[in-house]
Amino acid sequence: MKIRGAIAAIKNEKKISEKFKLQEVYLDSSNYNGMTGEKYENHTLVQVVNDKVDLSGFKRGDLVDVECHLNGRFFDRQDGSRGFMQSFNAYKFDKVINTAGDYVIFSEEQLNTPQLPE
């Protein structure tokens, strides 16, 4: 699956266990009404597991195409109820290039910056 969006935030890597590390990337994947120009805000959370992607060359504002797998699973909560979780596990990030051959970068004014969870 491919998702396009501007990088809104790259969180610090979290070490979950000796064999599992996770880094979250928030994308501003908003789109616009072609007739009115109205903006429809949309954000997507993708995650990089165990250093599958080197994010050191990416920064806030870069327009990227992210290739990822959609993963979902059921689990049992501590209170005995059933839960479900879903994630986009990224395996490739590519910066988007315009017709002039330049990377597309969104300015701060163009980016949505929501309050991010911890």
C-alpha cells in the first residue's frame, strides 16, 4: 500500500524490547475540494519497526510516498474485553519530486500541526 503525505512529525525511536524498536511518523495527508478549494484535514500515522527505514535524511515538510503493510490484530485487554489494533508498518520512504526535478517541501504555513500524543 502506498500513502502520500507531508511529514508533520518524526517521533524519537522507542525501544520496546531487546528485539523490537518502533519509530512513529505523522503525515499530513490532507486533501482539497477541487471545486471550492476547501481543505479536508487528514493525518496518517505510520511506524518504522526495527530500523527497516533510515529516516535520517527526512525532515518536517518533506512530501513523501510511503510504502507500507497494513497490520491488524485482535487482543485481550486486562479487563477481559476484546480489543483490536491496527498499524501501517513502513518499509520504504521516497521524497516526491516535481516536474522540474526538485523535491517537494511544504512550508510551515501549509502544514497542519496538531497536538501530538506522547
